[in-house]
Amino acid sequence: MRRLCSSVGCLLVLLFTSCITEDVPQDTRRGNFEACWQQLDQRYCFFAQKQEQFGLDWNEVYERYSPSVNEEMTDHQLFELLGNMVCELRDGHVNLSAAHDVARYGKWYDDYPMNYSDSLERIYLGRAEDYQTAAGLKYRILDDNIGYIRCSTFANGFGDGNLHVMIQHLAPCDALIIDVRNNGGGMVTAAQHLASIFFNQTKTVGCFSHKEGPSHEDFSAPIPIEITPFIGLRWQKPVAVLTNRRTYSAANAFVLYMSEADNATIIGDITGGGGGLPLSTELPNGWTLRFSACPTFTKEMKPIEAGISPDIKVDLQPRFLERGCDDIIEAARQYLRP
Amino acid sequence: MILSDFGRKLYTNLILYSSKDIFVKGICWVALCVTLPFSTQAQSLRHLMSDSLNPVRKELHLAVGHANVLDTYLSPITHAGPAVGVLHRAERLARWGAGKVSVQGFYSGNVGFLESVADRGRAYSGDLTAAVAWHYNFHLPSKTRLAVGGMGEVDLGFTYLTRGGNNPEQGRAGVNLGLSLIAEQPFHLWSREWSASAQLDLPLVGARFTPNYGQSYYEIFSLGNYNKNIQFTHPINAPSARLFTQISIPLGRAKLSLGYWGDIRQSELHHLKRHSWNHYFTIGYVRHLAILR
């Protein structure tokens, strides 16, 4: 009995001296700065790529911004400082969100031509009664018997029935255009689902990894991303995927998947990238920090964070609105015509 | 019996149709093991003589208290707030052990309505626990009961952050084997028999699901990449305990119970820290039944 009591006593001592807590900096200006830098330092996944791409040194960023922090700063001043610091990563998935604003890096699209116009989209899709829509996908048959699908987001999943009905409607077409320009992403599962229509057998289309620890080099072994063919529905004719710089995140992943499909051609501008699946965390003052956590690669292990180049590079030409002509759609139609 | 049938069906359905999912298999095995003693006892009761007597104690408690939750997969910030729960205990003598071994079922559920300290960012947390324990009873002088035994438990839970973006929720699932202790002392007050009791459960070894440090649920469940997602737990990496104390006040044929329920769950796996400190005031009733066969 005495032995039992001592064992239990030891366990209780162990328990009550083993509170698991996290050492979070205090909710001060300095504390929030430290927490923001530290969270990214431990959990952001593209330090190696950014260092190679433009020489990013995250410790140097700390040294550069740290002297500017003082306790007299207003909330807006601190937000601006931290916003500028997170933008040093040049990553559209890294955002700092407060009640009054979202700090985000926008040069990945602002420094490039838009190559997309919703006025032109209206010309090609026509009035509401001219096109059909299923699960957010707008589609119609163009006058040269080429099917056109406008996919503006992957934020919502596509039902099997939606895709069946849409492809059955477009089945008589000679070819298909899937327009993912200005598609900012959403669910990668939705992107995989749509891409599965264009594969006849299970195929590795890329690789995926994640961090296993707080060090910059702590990554898991990459695992393959495989597309399994859609059950009972396979598109066998040519397909063109239209891209621009605002084709981002899950839409960027969709382009990666389609680049491995047998009959697919990528036409337009280089995609915006966003090859890291984002996760979120919080700062001591409650601001939300989003960051790229899990990198996606091509099957040859090339990162897609900086974008995917098209097979055929096409830009919108000057005065496209006056001409009422979307040069990227027209290039795709010309390429696809039998 | 019913529980065991449920366990068997759960095992058959989930294991046969999810044969690749080792973790689901594990959960089902443990669920089956947890429910099995009740089945065995219920079936064996049929073989008892008709005049035999098997005392059973059943308790149901409602709990109101406070929860303090940290999960660094979601946020390094601690969230805390009011919590409510329900707890059910049933205990009876085992068929074996010459009247000195008792078997106990312990089932609890709780949900916390949490806020971050800084700016009232909302979060929710909940847990379900099912445990079974076998105790060897020492009957000491002055009717003091001291019981020592082993327990097995299954727990499922979640934490949901309303501002979590791509990773708003963390799921939890685990199994534990551990030590269970009960001390009980009846006493007389105003010519009625009251009793005070305390039960301490200490998980010693177990297995727990956890995503890896930066791993997303998309990778685990959509791509099917399991990267050490089941971790072995012990008091060093998961120091946890459950304490339940109560005073039973006689009230007619039953007893009113007032008590304290403390549930301390902690782990540090894959550099991810988690704690869920729950403290409740409980009110419930205790019934002693004698089953005649």
C-alpha cells in the first residue's frame, strides 16, 4: 500500500509540475511584433525558395524592422509596420488581418497586365439567358462549336451531377475551353474534382509536403498528388485552359494538374502562383496571420509558388474593349479548331 | 449488452468497409473492449441463481464550470470561458474476484464556449469520453473504502476557432490505459447516512491522433498521407488526470450529489502543444439498485 501511495504521489507531482503552456509574447507593441516574426519564422514554408528567388534573409528583416517598434505606436501604425514586414515574403498567401484592414502583397498581379476583362466575358457568355450555370460554372457553346466554361472560383465544391450535366451539354463540341483567369482559388479538392474529367487513368500530377518542425529545413518527404479519373465521365477531345496572373492558389494547382492531362494546352499569361497551402494563426492582440504552410511542387519537384508558364503565351492586345475581342479566347479557338 | 452489440456493429461496419484505415480500426477495437465487460456481465447474470443479488450504483451529474484551452496547431493564444458537461457513472461488483472486484463505466461529455483574452475572438471546444475501470476494493475499518485498479478509455473531441481561416478546427481522438483510484467514506449526519468520495484517474500509456507540425487535414484525409499521425503517449508527453469528488446527501431513496469534476488533458506531440483544463461544479443524483435474478 505504501509503495502504491508513493507511486501515485510521484505521478501527481509529475502531473502538477507539467503544465503544458505556450510562451506567447505579451500583448504589447513589441510582443506582437515578436510573435508575428516568430510565427512566420517557425511555420512559413518558402524561406529557401524566396532566398533563392530574391535573396530573402528573414533574420535581416527582423533587424531592419525591430528598431521601429515602440510602445507609443498606434494600432494603425503597428499594423502598417507588421503589414510591411510580412509583405517582405512576397507571397499572396501571407496576410495580416485586423478589424480595419487586411495587409497583403499584391505585386504578383499589380506589376503585370490584367489580361482579362469582365466586359469581354459578358460578350462571350452573352446575356443571362444565353448561357447555363452549374455549381458556379458558367458554360455555353460558342458559334464555332467550341465549348466555353468560365470557372471564376474553386471556393465551392462541384457536385458529380453538376459536372455530368455540364459535360453532357458540351459533349457535341469539337473542343473545350476552361477559363480560370482571375480565379483566386478556393478548395484544392474542387480543383482536383474538375481536373479528374480529363484523365483516363490515375496519374501523378505533382508533389506535396509539410513542415515537421519549427526549423526552416524541417520538411516531410514529398508525397505524390494523384488525379483519379472521374467515374463514368471522361473528356477525350482537346481542351485549352486560359490563365492570367490572377490565376492563383487552388486555380494555380488546377493548372498544374491540367498541364499533366494528355489533351490539355495552357494558353494565356503565367499564373500568379500561390503554391503553398495556407494555414492561419493569431497574434496576442487577436489579429489573424495567414501564411503558406505546405508547399506544392511539380512531379519533377519544381516549386509552383512563383507561377506556371503557359504552353502558348498570349496577352490581350491594345484596344481590346473597342474591338470586343478577347485575344486569349480567340487564340485558344484558333488553336483548338479542327 | 446493447453497448456491446453497438461496438460489434461499429467494428464490423467500419473495419470491413475501411480496412485501410488503421486508426479507425484501433478506435473500434477499443470501443469493443470498453463495452465488452458490460456484455459479459449481463450475459453471465442469466446464469445466476434467481435469488442472487447484484448491487449496482448509477449516477448522473450535470456540470457547470470553466474551460481553458490551448492548441498551438490553431493558435498560440489561450482561449477560456464557461463550459457545461454531463457525466454518468455506473458501478457494480464483478462476477469474479470474490466480491472484492468492482467494474465501473464512466461516460462524460462537455462543451466550452470560449473567448481569447485579447479581443474576445470566439472558439468552441468539446470532448466525449468513455472509460471502463476494474477496481480491487480494500474495506478498511470504519467502512472506509479504498479501491485501486486499471482503466481503459476512449476520447473524442474538437476545438473550433471562428477566425481559423483554412484551419479552423482541430479534431482529437485517443485511447488510454491508466491507473484508477477511489476513496469513499460514509458518515452519519442528522441520523442519515451521507458519503464522501473521490476518484482519481491517471492515464499512463496510450495512443493519440495528431496532425504533424505543419500538416493540413487535406493532406491526411484527401491525399491519404499519414505521417506519424498516431503518437504513443505517456505522462511525460501527455500528463493528464481526471479527478471527481462528491458528497452524497440522502434524499428519499436516492441521494443528491454535489461535487467537483476536474479534467486536465494535455499533450505535446510533433512540437504542437495542447491543453484543456476543465473545472466543474457538479450536481446530480446517485441511485443504488439491487438486481434480482
